[in-house]
Amino acid sequence: MKYSLLSIIKEGFKGNKGWKPVWRNPEPKKSYDIIIIGGGGHGLATAHYLASVHGIKNVAVLEKSWIGCGNVGRNTTIIRSNYLLKGNQPFYEKSIQLWENLEQDINFNAMVSQRGVLNLFHSDSQRDEFVRRGNSMLISGADAELLDSEEVRKFYPKLDFKNARFPIKGGLLQKRGGTVRHDAVAWGYARSADQRGVDIVQQCEVIDFDIKKNICTGVKTRFGTINAKKTLVCVAGSSSRVMAKAGISLPIESHVLQAFVTEGLKPIISGVITFGAGHFYISQSNKGGLVFGGDIDGYNSYAQRGSLPIIENVCESGMALLPMIGKARLLRVWGGVMDMSMDGSPFIDKTKIDGLYFNGGWCYGGFKATPASGYCSAYLLANDRPHTVAAAYSLDRFRQGFMIDEKGMGAQPNLH
């Protein structure tokens, strides 16, 4: 069924009894052209673009739990392309472009809201750094605008402009950045892929790989062995554990990243703001709740929950930027398991095992990268060569000395 205003009106008159399940729940076939391990945003996006762009529809997405249970439903919903380094900037700009046409592409309301992302700066040296970043964005075709203190005040008068310790001297604004409804992204990509013939198999954990003579020919699951010509591992914070089954060690650590949402409030923040004097970012949801987050927890973990010291640290930064937040009551705190690479940038590449591919190491950039990650992963699987905007995301870049150490992205605390 194609969603449209007319279909909504018709179903309204019928008591909304004609809606069908958003996707099927099939039993896996014995073999596929491509298996994607991981039913998160990146895996589902890859399946969608394989079918819609490359015409490869004999594809299975294997999810160990249920669609939307992982990081795609556990983030602060921010999208942006305000990166500095040439290995990252074109890729994330490609992602923004795909976000802008996503709802038409998948025929699903993902609530893409380009409300703007503002990075505040608090010193002259930080302003110079943001000028450099903004110029890099403009060179890559992204939008960037440098604001002074008074221009920031016009956008956000509720911020603490009298803070002598962290004076707000201006900010770097990307108007095309914003937010997207995270779970709708998973549902929309799943529905689109399913309608094109992709099998989405839930409750299907991959137990092992079927590898002979350095060739991956499929995976072993509770349904038995499922064969495939190509297999993509796309499991975010579980990357190290899954790839270890294939005997591959990754330069990745798994960390918890907490996020928070308050009770519903009247509109006070129209876009997304990041605090330049600490790792803190905040926006306001359509329901009125303030959604914010900060640093990863300082230890390795596979738990989807965090620690009290980080909660205190994030709230301190929020109070320094927006003192009124201290009167708001928290509704929820949750955690996502982040696959933090050692230079803060991801991987989309073939592995040393023929037929086995890897997508991971997304650190803080996973959700905003979803469309471009899926698009480039599909391109790699279809053509056996990287897409130009993802060419820097190779698994051997550390050995070659081509790290992409974007500030504030890596697993090490000194990079924040």
C-alpha cells in the first residue's frame, strides 16, 4: 500500500481497518545473494539501496532481536554535516542530501526537520577553529554561517549570555542540519526494503560464519546455515564480538553513550545547540521534551545503560549553558552501545576474507550517517569497490597511516 493523503482519508472512513503490517515476517530461505547481519538503521538502509538503486533484491537482513531495538532507536536524533576533514565532510554532506529526499524515497513520514544546528564558541581561538571548519564545509558544498554573540541571542535568548567563565562569543550555524524521528527511520527503511522483496528476519542471531579456504559462503543461525555470495556485518556496538567469530580483530572499543529527555515544556529551543565549553548537545522534541546528551561513559561496556557520574557531568554542562534546565524533570535516561574506532571515523570496506564485508566504527556519527552509510555499503556490495565519498573509510588506514582523527569523535577522552 502506498501512503498518501487520499489513502489516509479512505482508511479514516473505514475505521482504519485496512492497514496492513508494515513489513512481512518471513522464514529465511536457504540462500541469498547478500546477507546483511544487523537490522538497525545502517543495515536496513543498505538493503533498501541494494534493491532500489542496484536492483539486487535477493537479500536477507538478519536481526538477533527486533527491528529498532538498538542504536537506531537510542540516540538524540540529530543530523548534520558540519565536519572538518576531507575524509568525513563529503560523506556526511552526501548523507544530508539523502535525508532531504528520504521521505519521498521510502514513502514514509520520518519527520525530517531541518531546524538548524548551532555550534557555540566561547573564545577567540575556538572562533578561529570554527572559521576553518565552516570554510571546509563550504568547499565541500555544505552550508555554513558564522554568527556573532548578538546574532546567537536573536535565535536563543534563553541561553546564559552573562556567564563570565564560558562567555558565548558566537557560533557556527548549519541551517540544513536538524533532527529526524529515529524509530521512523528504521520502520521506513524496513518497509521500503520489504516491499522490494528483501526478507527481514527477526529473532535470528548469527551464531557463526561458514568460512572455508578464506571464503565466506554464509552464516549459521538458529534456523540452520543460510548461504550467501556476500555477507555484510553491520551491528554497531557488537562489531568486535561478531567479527571475532570470523577471526578478525578490529580497532574498535564498545562504550555506552547516554541520552536524556525531560518532561514536555513550552517551546524554548527551535533547533539543535552544542556547547563549545563542554561536550553537551540539546534540542527540543515535537512533544516539548528537551533531548540532550554528552560524553560516552569512561569504560568499555555492552550494557544499554550508563553511570551516574556521566549524568552529573552532562547536567553540569547543561546548567552552564541553559540554567533554566535545572528546573525541568527528567522523564527518561537511556544508553546506546557505541562502536568507537581509534580515530573517531568509521569503516565501510571489504575484509581479508573473500565475501565478507564490514560496516562499523561510527562513534558519535552513526545516526546522522544512516542514509549515506547504507548507500555506500550497497555500492560496495554491488560493485566490489568503495564509493568515492567513502573511499577513506578503509580497514587498513591505520597500517597505511591515513587516520581521520576528527576532533571530538574518538574513543579516547583527550580527543573530546
